[in-house]
Amino acid sequence: MDIQRLKGFRDLLPDETPLWQRIEAAAREVFGRYGFEEVRLPLLEETALFCRSIGEATDIVEKEMYTFLDTGGTSVTLRPEGTASAVRSYLENGLHHSETKARHYYLGPMFRRERPQKGRLRQFHQIGAECFGWAEPWADADVLCLLWDLFAALGLSERVRLEVNSLGCADDRRGYVARLREHLTPRQEALCENCRRRLQSNPLRVLDCKSAHCRAATQDAPSLEGSLCGDCAAHFDLVRSHLTAQGLPFAVNHRMVRGLDYYNRTTFELLSGDLGAQNAVAAGGRYDGLVETLGGPPVPALGFALGVERLALLLGTQAAPRAHPDAYLVHRGTGALEAALLLRRGLARAGVRTEVDYEERSFKAQLRSANRSGARLALLLGEDEVAAETVAVKDLAEGTQETVGWDRAASRVAELLASPPTPSAGRDPHPGAPHVQSEKSEGST
RNA sequence: GUGAGUGUAGCUCAAUGGCAGAGCACCGGACUGUGGCUCCGGUGGUUGCGGGUUCGACUCCCGUCACUCACCCCA
């Protein structure tokens, strides 16, 4: 096989898809409870959409996008994130005229050409929510409650921490950036090479540099919160007090800034210590100016996105077992396979999951497979049964067996499946023998 | 884009420079139609790829590719 998957792209196999289905189901459920409706948006957009929204000077736009000319000569880009498309769709479909307020969610793949590492792929998946038309701090807090409830629904509330910050409005940031530059310029010798560059291009990012020297240099820098105007400060106060009233545990992190240009006021991240270097599992914030930037009216908005791969990493591969059949059809002799397939169809239509061998393996091998499959029942079909149009229904948990006619098989199987197996029953000739073979070592450390 | 680590059977891993192995999985048999245990047997390899050193390379050297983690960046 000389063709393999591209770097940073993954195959999701049946040992993981149940976990993803569980995540998606939980998201749909919780989003629905908060009044969010699903939208399905294109993976490919005009390149200009991302340049304008994410920011020309960001790494994403500068060097990480999958951009190419389509045969019509248009520059198109595989979406690196979801918010830009969500806003475009809100505007293009005239929702700002008809409904004005809207709560949308989406899920699907995003593409960034980065060097892969733990929790970072070139095709990765996000579940995102965007909320248009509300400027009030209650909306910020409500969205955070939704996010928190989603993680709680997945049993993760103990393993993540919520950090919030406020970036203020554009005027606040302009003033703050000037003061921050003033503070850092005399200390730029202490900054890492990267941050010395950032001091010119984007001084805010010096705040969340990991280097100890840079952290020290910003230790007693003026705080962003101190630079907020009255309205922004009041907004942030109300968000925090409402989060407290709702009982959400959170910490204010004054160093948290955004990689994307469109955020203002409230920003937040959901972080975990179990994810390696890529420790953010969800992040978002308010972006009141973006709708206008993309050619619409000034519509306030906010949203977030969470990384599905990172969420799956937190939940672990053991969290959702693969489905197993209810019954395994074992056949032997002429006509038995065809009879088994007829029974299988009838059982499938009655809602019973079955498994069957298409090839003629030994009786013993089939029965062994039946056991390993996790099926509760084995349905045995030999030449005698075929001649009599019956099937031997063996309860693998109880060790009991009975013979029923084909016409009654589906209803009898359904009955047996409905009755829970008696805990102490079952034929186990070798007590103490492991029932599960080769326990997989528990996920990553 | 930069750095480090790792590449041997489907999986997990062995093998002082000297015959490429084990466990698990898979298939079969013991037990011609009744399962998890046991025993026996079997299938399965271009040791990532290409060069070099050597009588001889899985092992040492160079290159290359892939994966992993980290930097960077970000969800």
C-alpha cells in the first residue's frame, strides 16, 4: 500500500466513533435546551472571508490556511474555524432583517496546516455556538452556563477549569496597548525574541507568553481591567456576578488574550491539565464588531467553539464501548446459511441486532465467535433444524436452550432479550477464568 | 517552520555486529452438532525506505520518509 493518509489527518474507526456519537448527542441535547438551533455550513469559503474576520496578521491567515484557486480562478479556503462562516451565513440569509436575534450551533471539520502534536491535527473538529443580537451581559453568562452544563453532562466538570477575562472595547484596548508598550519598551531586553517582535505587532500577546522572563516582565505591568471604560467594566462586573449567582466556578485571568482579532469584551477558555501542551478544550467570547466588519449592521454577538478531539482525549477511549449483537446466528450444513439469513432479516425488522458468518466455518468456531461478540443469544441452525423449520435458541448467559419454529423465532428472541440474565446463573465450567481477554491498558497517562 | 525521541508480524514488544523471535489476535485439531479453560499445530516479515562500513547489519554511520512529543500557534 503506497498511498497513506496525509499528515495531520486521521481515520476515525469503530472503536472511537461511539464516543464521538456520545459527544455529539450530548451537545445537541444541551444546545437544544438553551434554544440553539443547528446550522450546516460549507467547508469551503471565499478566502477573503477569513482574511477579513480572523485578521490578516494572524498565524492562521498568514501560514496555516489551505488556500487554492478553483478552476474558475476564485481563491477559496478550507475553513480554519467556524465563526466567520456562521456570521456570513447569518448575513447572507437575511436573518438580521427577519429574526434579528438568532442562536446557532454547528459541528464539523476545520482545517489548519500546523505541525501535528497531541490534541492538534490538520483536520480537526469543532462544535461551536454563535449567538447574534444580544449585547447584554446576561447573554455572556447564559452561554457560559450552557458550555458548563455540556461539560457537566459529559461528567467532566471536575476536570476542567473556566477562566474569563475582558478585552474591553476597541478604544480601551488602544489605550491599554499604548500603556503596555510604554511599560515593556524599557524592559525589552528581558523579553524572548518572539515577544520583542510582538511588542510592535501585537503587544497583548506578550501577556500570555509562556516564557518565565516575559511573565516576569509583565508581572507589574498595568492591568487590562484597569483600562476598561465604564460601560465595559460594568459589563464585566455583571457577567461575573451572574456567573457567581449561577454557581459556576471560574477564575479571572488578566493575561488571557485572543489569537483571533475579532474578539472584544468577555473572553473565556475552558482548560484542562490532562491535554498536554494544547490545554484549551473550549474557548470563545464576544465579538460585537464582526458582523459589521463583514458588511452587516452593528449586531452584537458572541460564541465559542470546543475541540472534539480534545474532548475525546479527556473522555478516553474506554468511555463508550462498541455496540455488540444481541444474537449470533450459527449455521451448519446445506441450506442452513440461507435459512440463517432469512431469520436474520426477520430479526432485523423486529429490531434485533444479529451477526452471522457468510462463510462456512466450523460449528465450534462460530459458537466461539458468538461468545466473543458479546451476544446474549446464539441461534443454532443445522440440517435437522432446517428440515423441521425450527431453530435452537441458546441463551449464552443462562446456559439454557430451547427449540422454536421459524415463525415464532423473532418474538421469542425479543422476549428472551427483554429478560435480564440471572446474575448467578450461567454455565461457567472454569470459575475464575477471565471473561474478557487481554485487557487494554487504560488510556494515556 | 524549529528541536528531540521512536520506527521489527494485525497489536504489544524481544533479539553483545553472528540462523529474525515471543505473547496476544487469527485459522485448524484434540472434541464429525454446543462456547470462555487446557494442550497441540498452522497462517503471518523487503526489520519504514535508500545508500555506506563490515567476512557478516534489526544492531554502527549518512541520507530520507513516517509517527510521537515539545516549541510555535490555537479549539
